[in-house]
Amino acid sequence: MVSRMFRLETEVDKARRDLLRKRLLETNTAASPVLRALRGTPGERELPLHVWALDDSGALAGGLVGHTWTSWLHVTHLWVDGRHRGAGLGSQLLAHAERTAHNERGCASVRLETWDFQAPDFYRKQGYEVVCVIPDYPPGITEYTLTKRLTA
């Protein structure tokens, strides 16, 4: 048996991060026929998807930030200014992103994360289903992962 000594470091190193990502991608591609089939196709790349709502003066009233990858839309941020909440703007932003992802990018599903004090009920009303619950993340808060199948 060979015993090895390793030096562990906790510094932020962008070059090592990029090398790690490259090597992980290579390992995952070699191990997964699905990921291997994606290599070199448009579906391999994440593409940003942003939707903005501006009021009459051009100020930001709300927005959605996400990206598409393979056949999924991943919504990372959805926000509506407090003055405009309850008027359906969040639903409009989400529906617009879903249509764009489905009709223009061939996405079949959406995923997102939200906290218990944010909008899990809002997303359920939009047809999303809870697929993961992480209690106490961060401490005192529950995080939900929700998904939705997109249809024509």
C-alpha cells in the first residue's frame, strides 16, 4: 500500500477552478452516454435567458434571470418590485420565460429554487411541483426545489 501526503489549500484560484471544471467535464463526458452525445451540440452550452419588466418611466419593475441548458430552463432569480406585486407581473415574467425556453430553445422542463418565505405557493399555482425540500438551509429557513414540465 502506498501512502501519500497531500497539501490542502483553501485559497481562491481561478486557474485551478477552470482546470477542475475542465477535468470534471471530461470525466463526466466519458462516464455518461447522454453527456457524451451532447458534446459539440448547441444543447451543450448554457444560454442566458433574461426577461425584464419596465414601468412607464423605464425603471425596473421586475425581472427574471435564468439560463437554458440541454432541454431545461433554470430560473435563478425572479423579482417584482413591491409596488407591483399582486398584479400578475411575476406570472407574466415566468410565463414569458417558459414560452421563450419552450418555443425558441426546445426546453421541455423548468427548475428553480425558492425559500419558504419567498414564493413556494406562487410557483405551485403556476403548475410547479416540489421535488426537494432542504430544511434549515440556511439555518431557520427551508429551501424548495420545484420543477415543471412545459407543454405546447
